[in-house]
Amino acid sequence: MGLSVWQIAIIALVVLVLFGRGRISEMMGDFGKGISSFKKGMSEETGEADKPTGQIEAPKHEAKPADQAAADPQPAPRSDTPDTRG
């Protein structure tokens, strides 16, 4: 169910009649400006991505091995507080 050459030609002719040659060239110029603006923004974004960001901190608790976690569903004690479980 693809478009044949004749169908594409008819669609192009209808678009040309509806918008006119000047309007189509104006839209293509705007499209080109949009692409160049996008490329400029991407290059600026790449320059900012090279800058170092803040340090990510490790979690405050220690993870249990899988076999211990399955046997004891309680979370592991936090390393910065004493273990209050009995």
C-alpha cells in the first residue's frame, strides 16, 4: 500500500497550489534556521556536560547479602547509628 509516483506528484501539486511557491520556500528557510539553532544548542549543551557536577553520596545503610535478606526481612542497621534491635 505504498504511494506511487503519480500519487506523490498529485500531493505535491496540491501542496504547491494551497501554499504557493513563496510560502513553501519561506517554510524551508525557517526549517533550516531551526536545524542550525538546534545544532548550536546541542554544541552548547555538550560544553556544559563536560563540567564536573556535585558529588553523589553513598547510601547511609549497608546492604545485606541476598541469602541474609531473604532469611531476615528487616532492613540492615544504619552504619551511623547503633543497632537497637534485640
